[in-house]
Amino acid sequence: MINGIQIEICCGSYDDVLTASSIPEVDRIELNCALELGGLTPSCSLMRAARKATDKKIIAMVRPRPAGFCYTPTEKEMMFADAEVFLKSGADGIVFGFLDEDRMIDAANTAKMTELIHSYGRQAVFHKAFDAAEYPFESMETLIRCGIDRVLTSGREASVTAGIPLLKALQDRFANAIEILPGGGVNAANALSVVKETGIRQLHMSAKSSFHDLEDYYAVDAGKIRDVLHTLAE
């Protein structure tokens, strides 16, 4: 945390976890894999290794594949099974999202997953499937009724900068009922304006850079995290 602003880092590997954990101001880790696909369910072994490696809060992603968040019965069954494994392995929360074919929140499965997570005393987080849902205010009301603790959103835009108006509107209307977590293109150039213009005191970022190991891949860049922290310290 810096100046009362919570920082969450999206980590797609064990090395990412170590990088994020090395920075005291980082509060939470969102653990996943396949950052280039927007983040998918990590392996059980990664979850267990991450839990041993850090005391920071770990929010584990449960997302079996890329695309539209409208899952088959088998995929849903696997999501609940993965969530329970992660909770038993020490995850501090689960981040997930269910939509139906009409791009509405799948309230039944969202409530069921939230109930499972809360039975372990952990946090239920709805990810950026929210940005693909119709009717943001009605969707947020549905998530509140389902018991969701926090929603990750870019304000239904390609980046948080463009999404600031909706982020602020959501914060103004729902701050007393649910946490709003801005994420999507957060960087040193926009982090402070997102906080100031929305009134939200937490940020989610991947802080990725391209690295090379025979081929290019993305990983958390400690320098990018520090750049954002420097901006927020002003």
C-alpha cells in the first residue's frame, strides 16, 4: 500500500510472484497463467508454490479458457473443483466470472461460487467479465445481491483511462456495498489520475514487459511497478 492505495499485481508465473513479492508496497497478487490470453486458471502446483513463497494475499484466477465467459456444464464443474483446490491450498480469494448467452450476469452460478468461497472465509472477486456484460449498473446490483466482494473492471473500455467516467459513477453509487477495482492498462502515466478522478483507492496492474528466452514472453517488470509507486507517492 502507498498513500492508502492498495496495489494488486497480476502474476502469471512463479518468477512473477517473486518479483511482485519483493516490493513491500504490493498488497495482493492475482495468480493466473497465460497473461497473453488475459489470464487463465493457474496450475495447482503454481498455487502451492506461490503460497509458500509469499505472505501477500493471493487471489487465484478460475477461468478455464479464453473468450466469452459462457461456459459448458463440464467447464463449470471444473471451475468449482479448481476453486476448492485453491481455497484448500491457501488462496485468500478466487477471481472468476460467469455470463449467460444474453451477456447478463449468470446469477445462479455466481452466487453458488460466492457461497463456496465465503464458506472458507475468503474473498469472492468478479473479473472483467463484468465489462462484457450488458447494463453495468444492473449488473453491479446483481453482483451485490450475489454477495461478490470486489469487481475488477476497466469501466467497459479498452483502458482505465477511457473508463474513468463509468468507474467514478460505479464508485459513487456502489462504494458502500462492493469494492471497485480499476484494472486494464494501469501504468505510471495514468495511475494517479485514475485514483484522483474516481475516488477509488486500489489499483490492479500487470506491469508487464517483454522478455526473451529463445522466443519473447511477457512477465512482471519490477521497474514498472516502482514507476507507478513513484507516481502515487507524489
